[in-house]
Amino acid sequence: MTTRLTTCSRDCPDTCSLVVEVDSAGRAVKLRGSAQDPVTQGFLCERTSRFLDRQYAPDRFLQPMWRPSKGAELEPVSWDFALQRIAEKLLQCRAESGPASILHYRSGGSLGLLKQLSDLLFEKFGPVTVKRGDICSGAGEGAQEADFGLCDSHDHLDLQNSRSVILWGKNVHTSAPHLLPLLVALKQKGTRLIGIDPVRTRQASLVDHFVQPRPGGDFALAMAVAGRLLQLGLPRDPASFCDFWPEFQEMLYARQDWRELAGVAEAEVEVLAQALHQGPANIQVGWGMARRQFGGANVRAVDALAALSGNLGRPGGGVSYYYQRRAAFDSLGLGGLEAAPRSFSETCLGQEILQADPPVRFAWITAGNPVSMLPESQTVRKALLGVEMLVVVETHPTDTTDIADLVLPTCTLLEDEDLLGAYGNHYLRSSQPAVEAPGEVRHELWIWQQLALRLGLGECLEGTPRQWKERMMTRLGQAGVSLEDLEKGPVRSPFAGQVLFEGLRFPTPSGRMQLIHQAPPLPEPEADYPLQLAAFSTPKAQASQWAVPVSGPPEARVHPDSAPGPDGQEAYLETRRGRLKVRLRHDDQVHPMLVLLPKGGMLRQGGCANELIQARETDLGGGANYYEEPARLVPA
Ligand SMILES: Nc1nc2c(c(=O)[nH]1)N[C@H]1C(S)=C(S)[C@@H](COP(=O)(O)OP(=O)(O)OC[C@H]3O[C@@H](n4cnc5c(=O)[nH]c(N)nc54)[C@H](O)[C@@H]3O)O[C@H]1N2
Ligand SMILES: Nc1nc2c(c(=O)[nH]1)N[C@H]1C(S)=C(S)[C@@H](COP(=O)(O)OP(=O)(O)OC[C@H]3O[C@@H](n4cnc5c(=O)[nH]c(N)nc54)[C@H](O)[C@@H]3O)O[C@H]1N2
Ligand code: SF4
Ligand SMILES: [Mo]
């Protein structure tokens, strides 16, 4: 038995160091979290603890697969056959219809830095059509970029300087479990913890105060708290470092009923206002909260609270949403959206492909399952079915590979070799193969290189994964961090500071913070569809990658007062886009306006939430409004 060290590359803020026990036959037999990694601290989340079931699942793709005609079964083929067909089609589409007729779509299956080399290949070949916006963090990032000129966070250990920590719409237990030990330790030493979520998650038992506003009520809640902060007296004149302070006040005083709109008690507003007023207070903004029509405005309102209460630019303060996970590594100098001949909104991908002129003839999808994970699954499916050749680079079957013309098998996180930055801490890590790739499975770099050769672009991706890792670490090398260092364990980015915006200087055009000054309308429940359907992360899955396969009607969690039948009974969940059979799960911790499905259900499992969710962009950053689909439950 040997042990190997690698890094979890999943789309997760923690980016754990994994210890993999490998038997003499080269098979991984046990996964542990590294005890040496200061973030991982020796434990893994539920979904990755069970990853070996997925690693060795019988349905894993081990060979390139080809579908001879639409609707036929996939058949195994050789790499040469697959790559030759793909290259011919790419060259044909470019010659006949221009590179805009080719779509390259990459999502979060792995957050490895080398995955960007796929973008590089398609940019060199085209540039081709790419996505714009970001369904995941678009609205929140857009909000912080508008306010501060930058979306980044204080060091996570700077929380040790906070008197209060406000977990605003962030489900730490499920989505960022490695923040928990720190929060528990902080609580023991007297830091006040406050949670804000329309669902009373497990966090309610961790925090000192749990506030349960109405879903999407965060803007109103922030305004209620801002009003109270003004009464308590601001530590510093906001006009000295913020633009739009008069306009902000005008917006704030335009109505008196913010607290009622948010659906919270006066005492709850007081707790939040006091925590911010006394400071230092850090606000941890969840990534989910902004996946609403006015999600960007909600995050901007929270940013404003930190500014008014004097919690910016000081230790223990800050509004932490995202860490710039790529910043320490060298950039590939991609032209991205500016170079692309055309872009499609990621949120509205299905509709935009269907309406595209010139039409999309070829699509390359990697590290993503857009049919299941983008809103309007059936529209995305129909759009991708209409493409002449759909190529999907994957490890396992999904709703997207179910309609692919070719599936190219690639490495899992235990076989891959890459560099990882984190979006929940400032550490840098390296992944290296803990086990060999089975069958005909290939590292993605090999796939791109083989394709490049056949496209006459042989030289552009030359090098081994390790050489590419070194190439992306030249700045780090100059700062004294080598690849060998990362291979031994995590290294904190030498470029990341502890505290942001010291001296209250902001990288905005005016150098000042930009206060939001237009209130968004509050979504009103609709008479026919009084509930809001939302699918939040579940501990059992990483998006559509389940630890244990699921089948049967998905569970719909709903407040007993909003359920049409007894607990455990089947019912129909209906939206304007369709209906789904569900099993009711009464849960009085869920806000009565919500009905919850697990995130990541697939059409092929009969439980895809996105089949019922309309594709609508958020106010900022091209995010997806995933959490506000008007819905109703009817007896089965
Ligand atoms: N187990 C597991 N972990 C995951 C993932 C997964 O699929 N499974 N996905 C990963 C991905 S892709 C990402 S982007 C990250 C973060 O992804 P998420 O899991 O999406 O992030 P959270 O920040 O926990 O956001 C969800 C929380 O926001 C709350 N929320 C929803 N609407 C509102 C609102 O209007 N106001 C407030 N205040 N709260 C609201 C929900 O009730 C929930 O508790 O997590 C990653 N972690
Ligand atoms: N209703 C609803 N929908 C949502 C969300 C929600 O909260 N509610 N959350 C949204 C969010 S935050 C996100 S980030 C997206 C996630 O959307 P996706 O990124 O599309 O999610 P996954 O289902 O994880 O799909 C990734 C695929 O990549 C494969 N894969 C794993 N490793 C590799 C690799 O190294 N290379 C390649 N080529 N493939 C690999 C996996 O097997 C998996 O099938 O979903 C969004 N969709
Ligand atoms: S998914 Fe997240 S919490 Fe789980 S092992 Fe990977 S990095 Fe750690
Ligand atoms: Mo995400």
C-alpha cells in the first residue's frame, strides 16, 4: 500500500488536499483529507468521501464513443477515428460557415488551471463562439466589481480579527465545509456568529442568531439595517470615500417599510446593526444568494452595509464573496470575449443556439453538463441536438453525453495533473495522478494536442502537463514558490494580502466605492404559482455528479403549511415550463414561500429541476435566476 498526495479539483471553495491510499495493483482504496493542509484539516466532505464509488463506477467512459446517427446508441471507437472525424468537421465548418459556427463551452467539472488550454486551442483555431456571463457567480462578482472595482476577499484567517461574522446566505455545512472548524473555534473564543438564510439550515445550531428573511428579501433587509446604522451614528462620513452617498440616502428614505418587506423582526435588524456598528464585522456572502433576478442588487446592498458601518479596509472586516483563484498563476494571454466573433449568454444558451445566425454547426463541451445544469434543460437539449456534431469530453454519462455524437473519455480528479487556486482561501495547490488513467482514458492536454496536430496547429500546445504547470508559475517562481513546493502541499499565495482596500482606496475609475442607489422591485408571489422553486446544493452531490446514483421521484422539501398532502406522499411540482412528479418532504425549516429540489438532478434520473426553470439573466454579470421560478404543488 502506498499513499499519494493530490488535490480535489471540484468546483468547491475549499480545494482540499487529498491523501489517496493505493494498493499494489494500482487501485485507489481509500481517500482521506490531508491533515497537513491547514484548510483541509484531515477531513473530506460527503460527496468526495464517497468518490471511489464514482471512480470505479461501471458506467465510466473508458473509450472514445461515437454515435453513428442521432438517436442511435453510442459505440466504442478508436482515438484516431474519433479525432479524425472531429478535425474534419471542424475544418469543414470553419471553411464553409466561418469560426462563429463553432461553439466552445467549458464549465466547472474541474477547476484546474490547465483546463484553459482548451480555450487556447479554440481561440487559435477560430476564435470561435464562446459563452458570456457566468451562471454561478456572475451576479455577485458583477456586484462587487461595480462597488469596489474588484471581487476578492480578506484572508480567511483574518476572521480571527472579527468580533462578529455574518454568514449571509451561505450554507457552510453543505457548500464550504472546511470553513466550519474555523467558525467553531471562533465561536469558542467569543466571536459572535450570525446566519441569514430563508432556509433554517444546519447552521442555525452553530450561530448565535439566525435570521430567516423572505426569499430574495436581502435588499430590503440591508436597507432596514442601514436605516438603523444611521440612527446609531456612522463612524465616518461615507461621502469621504463613496460616490452616490446622497442618492443612497434618498433611496433608503424613499420607503419606511423595509423591515416588513424583508419579513424579519425588529430585534433581528437590531442584532445585525449592532454587530456591524460595533465591528470589526466580516460578512461572508454566499454564492447562492445572487442567483435571483436582482441578485446583483442584493449583494451590492450588503456591500453598502460594510461601507457605511466602517467595516471596509480594516482587519476583521470586509465582505467576502470570492477569492481570485487564478490570480497567482501566469495568464495565458487569451483574447476571450473580445477576440470571439460571437458570444452566447450562458444562462440563455439553449435559446441563443436555437436563434443563432449563422447557425451553430459544431459544439465542443468540456467539464460541464449543460443539459442538466443550465436553466431550461429541454431547450438546451433541443438546441444541442440540432448541432451537426456535438463533442463532449467527460468521465461519466450525463444528460449531455446522452445526446453527444462523440464522447471523449478523460481523467477523473484522482488521475488528473493540474494546478489549483481556491475560491474560498488563498492557498495554491497542485494535483498529480494518484492512480493511472484506465483503458483509453487520456489527460485533456493529450486530447487537445492530438486534435491540434490534425488541425495544423501542432506547435501551439506542445509540452507535458508538468511543463505547462511550470510555464504557468513563472511569476510564482520569481516570488520563491516552485512546483516542487506545491507538490509537497499547499502554499499560500505570496501575492494575496490579508486585508482589502486599506486606506479606503478602491480600484474603481474614481478610486472611491460606488454605493448602489436604485432599489430593485421585490418579486411578488403569483396567484397561480404562489411558491418559488429553488434547487440548492445537497451534500450528496457535486452539481450533477452524485456520490451514490439516484432514481425515483426527487424529494421536494416544503413547509407543511405549503404542502398539498402528507409527508412522504407523491405530488406534482408545476411551473409554467412543465411538471415533475416529486415526493413531498415536510420541513418546517424551509420558508413557506419556497419549494426545494436538490441541485443536480438529471433528466435521465427523472428529477431535473432545470427542466422546470426558465432561463432568465440576473441584473448583473449574466448570472442565472435559478431560485425564483414561480411554482405550485398539486396532489398526484
Ligand atoms: N455539497 C455541495 N457543495 C457544493 C456544490 C454542490 O453542488 N454540492 N456546488 C459548489 C458550487 S458550484 C458552488 S458555486 C459553491 C457555492 O454554491 P452554493 O451551494 O450555491 O452556495 P451557498 O453559498 O451555500 O448558497 C446556497 C445558500 O443560499 C441560500 N439562499 C438562497 N436564496 C437566498 C436568498 O434570497 N437570501 C439569502 N440570504 N440566502 C439565500 C440557500 O438557502 C442556501 O443555504 O459551492 C460548491 N459546493
Ligand atoms: N437549478 C440549479 N441549477 C444550477 C445551480 C443551482 O444552484 N440550481 N448551480 C449552478 C452552479 S453554481 C454551477 S457552478 C453549475 C455547475 O454546472 P456544471 O459545471 O455543468 O456541473 P457538473 O454537473 O459538475 O458537470 C461537470 C461535468 O464535468 C465532468 N468532469 C469532471 N472532471 C472533469 C475533467 O477533468 N474534465 C472534463 N472534461 N470533465 C470533467 C463531470 O463528470 C460532470 O459531468 O450548475 C448550475 N446549475
Ligand atoms: S468537494 Fe470541496 S470539500 Fe469536498 S473534498 Fe473537494 S474541495 Fe474538499
Ligand atoms: Mo457554482
